[in-house]
Amino acid sequence: MNISAISSFGSSYATTPATRFAPAPPAGGAAPQATPSSTTQLSEEALAILDQLKSRDLEVRQHEQAHLAAAGGLATSGASYTYERGPNGVDYATGGEVSIDTSPGATPEETIARAQSIQAAALAPAEPSGPDRAVAAQAQQMESQARAELAQQKTQNAYGATPAAAPSVDIYA
């Protein structure tokens, strides 16, 4: 199983669509390039949105990097981001996700270790999202099932084929 969206980091602020602040293309049809002089001509509202976008971009990138660092070899790819174009024409990350391999291990012991790693990766950011917590809960369930399977195997090994076949003593007088 591959869970894609350890964090579906959604936008936490309301903004007016960035296209509202984009200057009209010149007569030739080419889109204008954002330059330092054009960014100083932005309205106060556009500058406030730009500050929010920059802050969100940093928050999203740190969040996804925390997942990647904790996931180790379970990460199936790097972080992927969704972007919003700012009033200055620059794209800022407003959401992201990291895909990790959530398949069980070959043995209950390996599954337990993998589940613990998945939980650690899901809860690695300072503020895990709802989807992060859901992945952690799924991993906890996977760990519990593996522990139950391991306990059943130990019981079978101790008493023979099945726990129902536990030794009994018949006493006749």
C-alpha cells in the first residue's frame, strides 16, 4: 500500500486570486517578468498577500522536509508541492505531500518496525495535519495486528499446533 498525502497541507488563509494583481500582458502578448522595480509597485493588499505566501511556503517546505527526514528508506519519492502564484509573478508552495511505502514487512517483527517508522514519519512535523494523524493511526493499527500475530505465533510454538491443543491432564481414580 502506498499512502500519498502524509500531509495534505491546505491553505490556511483566505486570499484574493493572484491573477487579480498580475499586470496585463503587453501588446505583444508576452507575460511580464517580475523585477524588483515591479514588486515595489504592488498595492498594500498585494504586499500583505505576498508576505502570507512567503510564510506559508516556508511552513509547507519545513513540514514536508520533516516527513522526509523521519521516513528514511520508506519514502518513495521526494516531496511534491502545489503552488500558488503570488502578485509578484513568483510561485509559492501552499500545499505538499510525501509518499511513503506503508506495506507490511515479511515478518511480524519487521512489520512492527515499519509501522513504528511510518508513525514517526507521519508525526514528525511540529504540527501534524489531519491526514498525517490518519496515517499514524493506520500505522498504529498495522503495528497492533502484527503484535497480535506475533503473540499467536509464540503461543503456537509453545503449545504445538494451536492454543486449543494445549496440554491437559486427565486424572482417573
